Amino acid sequence: MDGCHIGSDGEGKSDENPIGLGGITEFEMTSFLDALETRFVSGDPKLEFGQWTAALHLATMWNFEDLRKDIIAHVNKTISDANPVDRVDASLKCRVEEWLHPAYQALCERKTGLTNEEAERLGLARLLRSTEFDILPNAVQQEVRRRGSTAYRPHDDERMKRLACMQF
């Protein structure tokens, strides 16, 4: 094992000098290990959507294809219960295209509009991209058409956020 890892001297040989995984959170790693464990335990796994998607992110990053398929199968059973913005994030971050359109659809069909936090999380680029699905409210679609191919104007961001936060 020592010859397989190329890192700094002593890396991974003590708790004080762990192997650095750069950018991986403890939550993601714990979720990944929990998802791995579900493959060896009978019964229905009790992971939350956020845990599954954190594990899926790492399985995608590290090319664990079989685990990735298992996680997607588990998530597919309960994905409709998750927050649509979380579903958009997970779809894009974990490259699961079949989750994207239904997530945007759920966003547009719910009774409440976007919160400021959700609009911020989606960002202008995603809001504009979502017009491909033809499910945004007419006011947002009209604003996108009004902009046409004109240059990006930062002052328009607030207007788009206000439009996107309307009830759909």
C-alpha cells in the first residue's frame, strides 16, 4: 500500500497527517461510505436525499459506475419528495440528465414561487437555460426574448430574479 500512494512523506500514516482528498467534505465522504455499506446490508437504506446525492457526487467523480447506478436507483424511488432546487443541483452536479426536466417542472408547478435563496442558488444562467424546457412563466419567457442576443447587463439580474420569484 505504501508504494501505491504518491503523496507527502508520512501522509496517511497517522490521524495527525491524513491523506488529503482536496475539496471533499466530511459529509460527502461519510455519505459515500454509508452508500457503499447499503450494498452489503439487507433492507431499505435510510439515507436522506442529501446523503444520496453527496455519495453520488463522489461515485461520479471517482467513476464507481456500479455504485452510481445503485444510488440512482435508490434516489429514483423518492426523488419526487425532494426540494426541486436540490434536484436541479443534484442533476447537474452528478450528471443525471433524466432528473433535470422533472425538477424544473416541479418548480414551475408548485404553488409557491421561488424564494430569494432558491433564485440565487439557481442563478441567472440556470433560469435562462430552463427556458429550453418551455415551462417558465410567460413573464420570464418574455424577458428572455426581450433580451434576445443583447449583451449581458448585470442590472437586469434583479429584474430576472423578481420575475422568477413570481408564483407559477
